[in-house]
Amino acid sequence: MMDSFVSQRDRIDRVRARAWALQVLYRWEAGGGGGSNLRDALVETTATRRIAPRRLPFVRLLLDTVDEHLEDIDARLRRSLDNWRMERLSAIDRGVLRLGAAELLFLEEIPPKVAIQEAVRLAEQYGGPDSPRFVNGVLDALYRRMLADAGG
């Protein structure tokens, strides 16, 4: 059964693609980040893990968006973190927030509520017990600030 926007299969592929993107982000950060780009980390990941070919375009889109806008994403996330520093977050929470923020800020075809909901889902699967609520709060604050900045 299809809804008016995305088929069930496409939705599942996007959910799994987000999980792959998170794994690549985690691998990139574990390797020290700065020296390589996320595309290199994806190449390293696909050398040892098989990502379904139909999921790769969305994985690449997410990683390219984070890579291209990392400074802006991190700066905006910092403004939405209450009493936290990016450096103090777990690598998983930081990765989930970066992916969610990339979708919220730069991928207009993804509805904001979906971007936040999917980030919370990633936090539930891969983060700690407080991660889902934390991710939801930070991304909700980022979204509200985005609306205010846009005059909405």
C-alpha cells in the first residue's frame, strides 16, 4: 500500500539508509574526523559491509549534506543545546543530531516532523536511555529557532 508521497518500501529504505549514514558518521568520528571526508568513510564502510544499492543514493545524500554543511549544522546545534557542549555528547547522539539537523535545515523534500521523528527513532535504536528525549528536545528547539528566523 502506498501513501501519496513515499511507498512503504521507500520508507523502509530511508530508515535503513539513515542507520547506515549514522554508522558511517560514527566510523568517521572514531577515525578522528577532520583528516578525511564522509565520502571516504562511506567508501571504507562499503568495502567491508554491503549496503543495498537502492539505499546508497539516500545514504550519500545525507552524508554529503552533513559534510558540506558541517560547520553550519554544528553552530546551529550548539545554539539549541541547553547546558551541553557538542564535545560532551556521545558520538552516537552527536551523529544523530547532525543527521537530523541536516534533514531539517537542508533537505526541503523531507517534512520537518519526519526529520525529527526519524532522528528520535535512530536515538531509540542506537543511543542511550535518555537519547530519544534529548534528541527530540534539541531538534525541536532547532526547528522552532528556524521558524523564528524565517519569520514564521
